[in-house]
Amino acid sequence: MSDPLRRLLAAPPDLPVVAGLGALDDALRRRGVAVVQAPPGTGKTTLVPPAVAASVEGRVVVTQPSRIAARAAARRLAHLLGEPVGETVGYAVRGERRVGRATRVEVVTTGLLLRRLQRDPELPGVGAVVLDEVHERHLDADLTLALLVDVRATVREDLALVAMSATVEAERTASLLGDGGAAPVVDVPGALHPVQAVWCPVPAGSRRTDERGITPAFHDHVAATVRRALAEHAGDVLVFVPGVGEVDATIRRLSGIDADVHPLHGRLPGAEQDRALSEGPRRRVVVSTAVAESSLTVPGVRVVVDAGFSREPRTDHRRGLSSLVTVSVSRAAAEQRAGRAGRLGPGVVLRCWSEAEHAHLAAHPEPEIATADLAAFALEVACWGSADVRDLALLDQPPEHALATARRVLVDLGALDEDGRVTSRGRLIAGVPVDPRLARALVDGAGLVGARRAAEVVAMLSEDVRARGGDLVAALRSLRSGDRSGAWRSQVKRLESIAREHGGEGGSGGLTDDVAVGLVVALAHPDRIARKRPGGSSYLMASGTGAAVDRRDPGPLAGLEWLAVADADRRAGEREARIRSAAPLTEDLALEAAPSLWTETDDVRWADGRVLARRRTMLGAIELTSAPIEDPPVEAVTAAIGEALEREGIDLLTWSEAATALRARLDFLHRALGDPWPDVSDEALTANLEAWLGPQLARVRSAKDLRRIDVTAALRTLLPWPEASRLDELAPERVEVPSGSTIRIDYSAEQPVLAVRIQEVFGWKDVPRLADGRVPLLLHLLSPARRPAAVTADLDSFWDNGYPGVRADLRGRYPKHAWPDDPRAATAARRLNRG
């Protein structure tokens, strides 16, 4: 270990984590793995990496969830060593690396370490990896942890792993890290000073959010709460709001206060981030996104103002919509934020909601793997070579449907083959430090609009830039002319270099910015290409989802025929998605961006009582052209009528009495004898229209034609040969009774029924049996007035047991009819027969 690190550990600052460093060293020497559980403010990010360096050979790589946190952690440790960054301690973030030959501790973003693992899983020269803030459950952090466990189990048994968490879920992480038993857990108790909670709900009649998001009235309330904090409490103020737009909105409302106001978020240039993280000569107000929640130290803070919101990924996999949405903060995150006020001494947190509302907040934020779009995750897993994601040591498995959807997207991008294996194009896309869809837009768009312009648009989309009225073209022009777009410019430079490296020079193709932006957006999200619905103001996206621009702030997008939608979300209970950002497009460029969605289909359907047949050219769900088909294919007509019959019922056909009777007889034989007698249920007839209606369907164009079909003749085509010749024997339409009458059998019930007057069956000793003797007729014996008198399928028993009672009941009412004592020996009578 280098002398600066040894000197630091010999006389460390007075931080609570010092008490656990001995146990950490012991765990690493015995097991090579450990979990450090310590609340924010205990010094784990500062002192654990030097302690790990004392236990292992080689460089110690420390991950942080954001670029701001990585740079700040490296600066803090370098300051304690009395050195500039880049000597014993360095950092590497996207587009910037400050390390040297003597660097022992390198702080990196989790995403950067993930790319290093994909390039070389052995991590040459690295003796240990320290994963900080694993409790935040970011998707790339979960995956990096899983891959490191895999590396340690397969190629680097000597690689030391330390996971650091601020929550009580450390045991779950320990069970993943351990090989043959859970990893040791080093528990460091917190030493935060007490923090008083002050509840500051919005005034009565005001709302925190509406359908457009956070309301202006709530922004006013947050700014008023900051002013109250400055007036009533000492120390610098740290304000938590969910996103960059809210940071800017809050700062605008704080003009004129007696304090220096600084923004803090990931899009700021490094110099501005440094100013926000450095104490100044005057009192400060730092307005921050969630980056300052747990992984950053903002010095001088004694007061926290919490707006109570966070921005989290949400994905509607069925509609293909994914975006960052504003949600209420969890109780765990609210406690993390409040803890920022208790590091230097007793502090206060002013919460912009009520104590009653606090009780109903979720206990913890959901892990990103459960809610985020999984395309980048699935591509990383495929590049790693894992055939089954369940083989990876993930804290939570991804939802199966979400993972399947992500893989389908990657196949459509050409990044995976149909068997789920990564392609050479997939490896190229995975090497671009943006979402796979945006990587595809960069690679393919550079040849169409030029490498520079493609890089500008992709960088803008990757930074989740918001624009008034959702107009991305205006947003791009603002970024080009703005003096606070340093992070965007750096990203453009990197992406342009990647595009040129892979042959994406190209020109502008004569395209203006308006449609060039739209083309790049469409390349990234072909399923979100949208066309205005006829006669309305809303749009239909290629995915089949309806969408609309904000009617209260439509901007220049309203009324355009074609849009390329970059961001849209659909709230619960709303019929259409809301377009948050988009750019103009043309039909030709839509086809250029999404050729795989172009189809030409014959659409034959039953509607309004007739067959409608049209040839449609489609871009996904969007109809481009449509023309009538004069002579549609018979199979298409059959399918359309089948769908109509399935939807509206088999009664669309005209069922004569003869057809209904024949169907009932066939149904009886199918139930009694089975094959080869056909199934004639609604479901079976609908599924086999061609087999029994046959060429009659080809002539159908309307409900009138459908009514002309001879259903009886069609059903007879289903009769099996040679068994058909026995139909009247097995299931006769009529049966002759002793009186000489021939009476129709009713096959509509479960058991065939013969309804007959009692006098007409005198002389029968038993009932006839059908279906080769398997099923007896069920006699409904009637009075002379043809009213029900008795029911039996066992006539012999009825004559002995039931008939005497029936005889006694009916002979008084019908004295002119015969009521013999022995019906078996009596003569049956069709008419009045005096006894």
C-alpha cells in the first residue's frame, strides 16, 4: 500500500466507519468478500476504499451511481491525502479520466465498470472492486454486482468484492456475494445528529400535481418553504426536487434572496457541479435532483427542504411506452434526504407534505429491474454470453414479459438473432454509451443526416431534455445557442467520434433540421412514428397506441400530419397517451426509418351486415393507402365470416326447422357414440366453416346472401361415410308407437324425448332404445288433453309402480278414455276408446 494511504489509515478522520475497518480487513483476508452496512454520513465512501487497498494487491475500483458522485468522492479522498486528483486517487467518468501510474484507488461510474467488464472480464491490474450505494437498486448496479460474482466464481477467485449499503437489506446482498455461505456483514452504526421534521403541506385549495405534472402553485410553495427555511434556521440549505426542469423552476423563484443559489444535477458542467459542492463566503442554497440523496456530501448543510418527489423509470410494455415519471418519494428516501441535515450537528428538514400523507408513502422505492425498460439490460446479458438470466446472481429477477419484450426490440434492431444470441451489430450498439435504441439511431442516422447532427439529436434524447410544447427541434436550437449545455456538447463530441469511427460520415441529405431531428427520433423509436387521425387532432402511433399533444400548450407540433415521438406516457384512466416530446416527420422519412413495419395486407372483414374487402398498405398500425378488392379470396371471406359467427353467434345463419332438427340428431350421436359422428357445437361449426359450408361461402357478400345458405344441405356434408346410411336407424327422426302414430323425437335435450299420450303406448312393455341400444328414449307421457302426466325411461317399472297412481288421478277426469288394469295387454288407441 502507498504511503499516503497508510498515513491516512494510521490517523483517520473521526468518522463512525473507522470502528468497522478492522472487521472489514479480517473479512477480506478470510473470505475475500464483505458487505459494509452503514448509514449516509458515516464515512464509508471515504475510508473503506483505502482500507480495502491495505488488504489486497492491485488497484481498487470504486463504483458510484453518477458522474457527480464519482468525481466528488475522488476529490474528497484526494483532499484527505493532501494530493491532487490523479495521483494516489483518481476517477473515470464518461468522457473524462484522471488517473496515473501510481493510482491505487479509482472511482468510476457503475456504467463505466460494466463496459470494462464486457471488454475484459479478468479486470487486469484490479485487486478489488467496491460497489457503493447498492441499496439504490439501479439496474446497471444490480447487473454489475451479478457479473462480478460470476467473474469471481469463474476467472478471478482472487478478486476481492465489497458491497456497501445504507439499508437493512445487506443480508440479501451478502447471500449473493458469499461462496458456500453468506459473505461477512460489517455493520457500522450511524452517528447522525438529530433532525427535526417540520411539515409544510400545500395551502388548502392548491394541488401538488395535475395531469401535466408538478403545478406552478406547488413550485411557488417549494420556493416559499425555502425562504422560510432561510429565515427560521441557520446553515446552508439543500433542496430536493425531482428533475432538471424543477431545479430551474425553483431557482427562478428564488431570485433576490440573501444567499448564493446553486443548481446541482448531472447535466451541469464539472465546474458548476464543483461550485455546488464547495462552501463559499456566503450562505448557500443548493437546489438538487436525487443525486445528492445519499452518494454525495454537500458541505455546510444544516437544513433540508424536500419537495417530496423523485423521478423513476416506468414502462408500459404492452404499448411500448417508457419514460421517467414523477412519483412521490418513498419513506426510506425521505429519511435519506433528511439525514443530509444531521451530519454537522442538529438539523431540520422541511417537508412539503403533511404528516398524514407521509404515513401513506411507499416504504422503499421499487428496484429499477421491476419497472424500467430492459433493452439495455438484455443486450448486456447477451454480450456477457449468459443463455439464461436466471443463472446470474441478481437480487431480483426481471419480469418475464418485460424481458421478452426487450429481447424482441433487440431482434428488431438487429442486435440479437432469433435465438437470442448477440450479433456483431449488437456488439457495436452495446459499445455506444446510450440506450440501444439511441445507439441504433446514431449508427444508422449518421449516414442520413450527418454524423454531427445525428450525435446532437441522440445526445439530446439521452439527456432527457424537455422542451416547451414538446418541440424537440426548438430544444436542439436552444442547446446549440445555450451557454449551459456543456454536458450536452461533451456528449455530442463523444458520439460524433463513435459515429465517424463506424463509417457514419454521410451528409445532410438536403434535410432541414425540422425533419432531420424527426428522422433520428424515428430511427430510435420506429414504433412511435405517429400520424394524425382523419378529422381529429389526435394521433395514432405505429404501435397502435393513440396519442395527443398537450391541448393547453400544443406548440408548433399541433396539426402536423406526421410526428416522430421521442417521449410519451399514458396515465391510468386516460384513453390516449400524452406526447411529451416529438419532432416533425414526413411519410417518406417514416418509411425510411421503419421499413420493417411496412406491410401490404388484404383486409377482409364482416361489418354492418356485409363483407368488406380492402387492400391496405400499413406502417405498423398506421394505414397509408386503402383500395377495395373486387374478388377477395374465398379463404379470406371464410375467415371473415368465421370471425363474425364467433363474435355474433352461429345464429347469423338461417336455421330452418329441418336444419335445427338434423343438428340436434348429429349432436346426440356425437355425444352417444363419438367419432366418426361430427361435433356440431357452436365452437366446432365456427372453427370448421370451410368443411361444411364450403363453396356456399364464396358467394356471400351480405347478410342477405348469408341467409340464403342451405344450412340443412351444408350439415349433411358432415355426415360420415359409410355410417351416414345408418342415421335413421341410430337416431330416427320419428318413431312408430303401438297406436300406429309416428311421433317426432325431440333431440334438443340431454336425453332424446318422445312426448306421447299414455293410451298410445298401451301394449309396450319397454321403451325403444337409440344409438345401437345405448340410450333409451325418455317418455313424456301425456294425458288425453296432452298435458304432462309422467316421465319415465323404464316403462316396465312404470306400469307396475307409477301407472296405478296416474290411472287413479286421470280416470275421473277423462272417463271416456280407456284406463285398463293391465296396460301391457291392452290395445293402444289413437282416438277415443271407451274402456
